[in-house]
Amino acid sequence: MGLKPMKVKLASIVIGLAGAAFAGGLIGDTSAYAQSAKPARITARDPWVLQTPFGIMYSKAERETVSYQTREKPGTIIVDARERYLYYVLGPDQALRYSIAVGAEGYDWAGVSTVSMKREWPDWNPTPGELKRFPNLPRHMPGGEDNPLGARALYLGNTLYRIHGTNEPWKIGSAVSSGCIRMSNDDAIDLYDRAKVGSKVIVKR
């Protein structure tokens, strides 16, 4: 029987203990994003992850209000893919900073878009590219705790990219996705409640 996820705060680090016994990989590592992404180069922003017989222990950077110089208006979302942070502009020289996971090497991108729609516990349909690489993936997965899109999703323009939660929080801080921006479910819910449909989204790399 699996253990309930737990988080213990130690100074500025949160340790998560999740899942049950595992074999040959990370617990619950069935996300198409995780499977399809290429290995990323290790940087100072990569989280530390420790596999144990009881689950996964991992680091997590807490969201916080920080000084941030930008001419963008409040409500703008700025993704710094290189640093693996998302900034929600609060006002002059101030933003709320979230830790994120970004596209793996070969799947990263940059550009300007808008939030075209928002969904709570969104359904997931693998993209044609993902189905081509992994034909055994489900064609449709209803929203829920096991869904790789997590608790909330912000859809970007008319693209296949989203800012969304995750069922693999130990990968936050990594470059592992197929191009989407992942957040912890807690952070995804927080951003979802703040962001408006039509909000400007800037992705830098």
C-alpha cells in the first residue's frame, strides 16, 4: 500500500516523501512528458532527488515575492527557462517567483503568447508527436491526481503548450518536459487564481 505524500520543511528546503515501493525508476514515472524528454544538462537549478525503499525525497524551492525589474504591467507572466523560474509581475520592480520545470534540450522554446483558457483538473490528450514516439500511451486521460497535467492548467494561445501542475513534483527545477511549463500543484493553483484569461506570457531562454 502506498504512503501518503508528506512534506517536511527544513530551513528553506522542503523534503517530500511520496509514493510506495518502486522498481527500476521513479515512482509513478509514467508521464509522457517524462518519457519523451531528452536528458538535460545538470545545472545549479537541478533539484536533488533521493530514491529510497519507501519513496522519493526531493528538494523544493518555495514561491516567494522578489525584486524583479521589468517594464511589463502587473499580471504579466514571465518564464525564465534558463533559470527555471516563472515570475508573475505584481507591480514596479516586484514579482512573485515560482520554481518550474521546463522543456528538455531539443524541446525548449521561446516567444510571446497569452493565456487563452484555464482549466481545473484538466483532461490530457497526448500530442500527435508523443503518440508517434510512444504508441502505447493512452489517447485520453481524465483529470485527476494521476494525470500528468496536475491540478490546474493555463493554455497558451492556440499552441499545444501549457503552464500546468504535475503528478511528479520531484522534477520541478529540471529541464525534462516536452515543452510545457510545469509547476507544483500548489503553485499551479496559486497562479491559476491570480492569472486572467488574456494575460500576456513571455517565455525566455
